[in-house]
Amino acid sequence: TQSRSRYYSSTTMAANLQFVPGRNSGSQNPILNGFRFILNRRKDDATYWKCSLFRTGCPARITTVDEQLISPVPVHTHEPQHAENTVHIAKAGTEKKICRDRLAHEVSSC
């Protein structure tokens, strides 16, 4: 059996980076090959991200500039979070629709 720490690496899978709505209004979080990342820090033009499961001991980190990956694809210590990402994206879309509906209602009642 393969070690659980060898799920994805830069040599086995091309980077599939997309940005999805974050939990904070207007924020965007990257999902890379099914793994979600959260903001670690910003410095100059670079944004440093850590795996959203860093508290479980996952050491995976990425760096982006202008939403472009500039670091190697990291190795995670867990499987991708495909189901969690789908729920996260759907929830963010629903929250935006509710907000738009609320704004439309407020404007029409003025």
C-alpha cells in the first residue's frame, strides 16, 4: 500500500488552480487539485496560503501572485476535499443570491 503522505505531488499531477468565494465578504480562496487553502499571509505581490486542514498536521503550502501559482504543487497528508469544496462553493453561491434578493427588495420598497 502507498503511504498516506503521497497523495499528490508536482511530478504526478498538473496544477488545477481555481479561486472560489471565501468565508469573508469579497475574499477568494484557492482550490488546487481538490485541496482547499486558506490565507496565511501577504507580502509584496505574493500571497501565501496554507492547507485548510493545517490543524490536522498537513504541511502543504502554496504561493500565488495575481492568482497564478508560483510554487511547486505541494504534497498533502490527506485525501482531497472534493465533497467539502462542493458544499462550500454551493453555500457561497446561495449566500450571494440571498444578498442580491435582499438588495432588490430594499430598493423596490423605497
